[in-house]
Amino acid sequence: MDARRNNARADLEEKIAELGPWFHNMEIDGIKTAPDHFLGDYPAFKWAKFKQVLPDDLQGRSVLDIGCNAGFYSLEMKRRNAGRVLGIDSDPHYLRQARFAAEYSDLEIEFREMSVYDVAKLGEIFDLVIFMGVLYHLRHPLLALDLIHDHVVGDLMLFQCLQRGSERIPDLAGDYDFSEEEIFDRPDYPKLFFVEERYASDPTNWFFPNKAATEAMLRSSGFVIEANPEPEVYLCRRGERHYAADPPPIPR
């Protein structure tokens, strides 16, 4: 019996290694997929800081996980009694990991290779959309937020984006004269920092917003910020998008 158990564990360790490298450090039958992750026990340690903003029981609600990677959040949603869970990612390497993790955990989750820019093709509205750690990897971040708002979010979106720069939220007017220039020199003015080459050796890191820009972009795409339980994480509700002729009120 011990020999069979040892052989089964060795086979599992070999399979996990074959599927590597892993960016999500997941625990599969006691085996860590990325035990030496540079961020530590990622994303579990971040999830622990904001998981309370979602119901413990999702009561059959539908979930779309955009940029699902190895499926950490997809699995967590299914464990919270979510109904249909769909994870999408543009990288087939991560999708192989996600399918393996879900199958080994005996959780019914669908995974598809798909870009965030193609979400309209799904033709579905989801009760909860998870959009974590993706925006700063996109060449067209506002387009992605607009598409998500218009085509797949029925109620809530759980959002995270890496931020750099000031964490202050400025008190801004709704409009400024063309001659006003100094306002843009303020560190807390909404800014996107553009990465032409690489950041952290990653050529897919394109834009890093400061906190004010993150919140402004969410509002401009029609999302209402319900909670900010962790510095870079937001729970948003789908609202109405405002346009230049009818700008949204700036929270005071």
C-alpha cells in the first residue's frame, strides 16, 4: 500500500513538473506547483486579504475568469458553490495547467483559449467577472474594460491591477482650461506609466496606472466601485457608462 501511494505521489510530482513553469502556486494533493515563487505563496496570500468581499456561497451564480492563468480563482469560485465557471486565457500553457488542476480536484470548470478582446463572442452575461492581474499586460486597456462592461458583466466584477506611483486620490475639478498645465505635474493626477521595453523582465508589461488612474478608468468604463479591500483590488458593480458630454461625478 505504501509503495503504491509513493508511486502515485511520484507520478503526480512528475506531472506537475512537466506542466511547469507555474505562475500560480497551487496545492494539488499536498504538492505545491510553484513553491519557490518570487512573490511567495501567490496568489493565495493575496486572496486571503480580500476573499471576504465575495459571498462564501455563490449559490449557483455564473462566473467568468478572464486571464485565468492556472485557474486559482476559477477553482476557488467553484468551491464556493458557483454554477457555471468559465476561465479564459490567451496562453495555452496556462490552460493546460488549469485543466489539470480542475480535473484533479474533481471540479467541473470549462477553460477556453481566448483573448479579452474577444469576450463579445461568448454571447453570455455572467453574474461575476474576475479580471485580476491582466490590465497592465494589455496594449489597449480601456478597450478591454469597455468590452467587459458592455458584453459580459451582469452584476459584479472583481478587479486587480498592478499600480505604481502615488496612492493618493486627488480632489480634481470636472474640467480645466486649455492653458492649465501644472495640474499634470501633480504626482496624484491620474497617470498611466508606459513601459516601452520591459519591466521585471516581462515584455508584456505595458501600462502601470497610479491609484487615481485605476479608479478613474473603472468609472469611465461604467463601473461603480463598491469596495477596495486591498490596495490594488476592487469589487465593482456594473453601472452606466458616461461620455464626454455627460461626465461622471468625481467622488469627493
